Amino acid sequence: MSGWQNEPFVIEVKEGQTKFFCMCGLSKNGPFCDGSHSGTEFEPMKVKFDKDKKIWACGCQKSAKRPYCDGSHSK
């Protein structure tokens, strides 16, 4: 995985919203799934949010807590 960028994506989410995060690293719309995983063993991670908030999604694809950033991009 090469990563989309060397910093997290800062995303505002709303209560009740569902997002599908790329877990294969092939999406051209990172950090979101665009279906590029088709034919691989990977599946997107579905996350439904229970409140309005700001999240930091992994941009480097190295986080152990994907789809969330754990600071791995700075190591």
C-alpha cells in the first residue's frame, strides 16, 4: 500500500450517516471505497455514526486502527 497522502483526512460526519472506507488501498477516492477491491479478498469497512463529529481517517494506509488515524504517518 502506497497511501493517498502523508496525513489524515479530516472529515465531518453527521448522526445517522454511513460511510464505507477503503481497506484494500486501491481506491482512487481514498479514504472512501470506490469498488476497486472487486476481485480481491478485501471488503470496505462500513461505519455508521451515532452523532455529529469530526473524525481523522487514515491517509497513509499504515494505521493499525484503520479506518482511523493512529499517527503512523509520522513514524
